[in-house]
Amino acid sequence: MRPRSLNFLLSSVFLFFFLLVTVLGLFSIERLSEFNRESADVRDIWLPSTRFIGDLNNFTSDFRAAEGRDLLSSTSLESAASRKEIADLGRAVVQAQSGYEGLRHSPDISSLYAQFKQKWMEYRVVADNVLELDAAGRTSEAIDLYRTTSQSTYDAASDALGQVTHLNIASASAASDQADAAYRNARAFIGIAIVYVTGRTVVDGLAAFGVGILLFLTGILLAAESRPLLVGKAVSPVQARTILQIVEKDARVRKVRGFQSMMLGPEDILVALRVNFQDGLNTDEIEAAIDQVSLALRQSFPAIRHLVIEPES
């Protein structure tokens, strides 16, 4: 009876530890799955969400500035350029809104964003009135409207966007913390399972050290790849020369006097050009030339999502 009892006891102990390691392993896998879900949310929701919010902040403030520049235009050429800039920025705002709305958001963020969207539409109605008054030669009325109702409606939209931005950043930070906590939990349970199997506590420390080195190297690699985008890198010299050649190929263009570019993302380029057109062209002909040059550039460089062409007399 004693051998059988001893065998039964040893088998029971072995089974207990086997089940314990199995449970810890399964729980570790579940923790890793949670870490993967949290990381996917950061990658697929919060990073693009923060980018779109940044675009909205930039484009809306630039739109307000362009509205003011239009009122200060002293020539038809300057007025045409500012109107073109306003139209481009209006489309850019709509594009950023579409991108942001395509992401999943919490009810609180969605509610605040809906308020911003409504207030921005109210501001756009007033801004359009300002531009119509100025185009009709009623500049003093346009300036008065710009300083009063246009300013107050823009401030309301800007404040609403600021609240969305603040909550979006806070939520993104919380999601990042959750992913970090999920990783730490998974590593802890995997370490416990390894210690039970091997009986060596040093294995847990070595595993943590190895994972830490791996994450460190991954961070360096990601930083090296993303740093040019974070500091606003310009397009390559080859791309810049090609862009200039496309613009100056148009017979109505005499010379490109200014060229600036900035990488806003892997497939998102901002290009600003100051172009000297041939003498004798009227405003309509210059606008047609700008439209054709813009089309040619975007066909050759689909990544050029933001393009500003300023005519120079």
C-alpha cells in the first residue's frame, strides 16, 4: 500500500504543478493577447487620431489667417492667391475631419467633436459672408464682420477643438499606460511559469533583461525611422528637382522663385511654391495655370496632399 500511496502522492504533486504551469501559461497568453489589443489600439486609433487632430488645429488656424490676408490684399493677384489658399485649406480641413471621423472614439470624445464640427460650420458661414462682402467691394463691412462675429464664432470652434485635443491626448496616454501594464503583467506570469518549470529564479531575471534589450533596440530602430518625420524633413533633392521641372515645364510659368516642402507623414507631403508667371496673363489665366500645375504635381506625386502655389508679380 505504501508504494502505491507514494506513487499516488508523487503523481498528484506532478499533476498539480503541471496544471499550475498550464494555467499560468494560459493566463500569460491571455495577458499577451491583451497587450497586443492595447498596442493595436495605440497604433490603429490613437496615433492616427492624434495626427488628424494636429492637422485640424493647423489647418483651421491657417484658414483664419488666410481670411485676414484676403482682406489685406491690395491687388487682384494677391486676392486670387489668398482665395486659392482658402479653398485649399477648406478642403484640407474636410479631409482631416473625414480621416478623424473614420476612427473609433469614446462617447465623450465623439460628443465634443460633434460640438466642434457644428461650431466650425457656423464659423464657415460667417467667413464666407466676409469674403462675399469683400469681393463686392464692401470692404469696411467685411472688416467689421471679420473683427466681430467671425472672430467670436472662430474662437468658439477653436475652444471646442482644444477640448477635443486635450481629451484625445489624455485618452492616448491612458491607452499607452494600459499597454505597458499589460506587457508587465504578461512578463511577470511568464517568468513565474519558467521558474516553476526550471526551478531557477535567475531565469526570470534573464528573460526580463532579454526582453528589455529587445524593446530598447526596437525603440532605437523606430526612433531612427520616424525622426525625419518628427522634425519636418524636406523632400529629397531628386524629388525637389522633379517638382521644379514639372512646374517650369508649363509655358505660362517663367520661373519658380521660392520652394519649400515638409514631410508630414510617410505618404503626406506639404509643398509651398512662389511662382513667377509670364507677363500679360490675367487673373483667370493665372488661376487656370495654377490648377493645371497642381493637377500635374499630384499626378506625379500622389503623396502631395497639401499644395500652396503663390503667384508672384
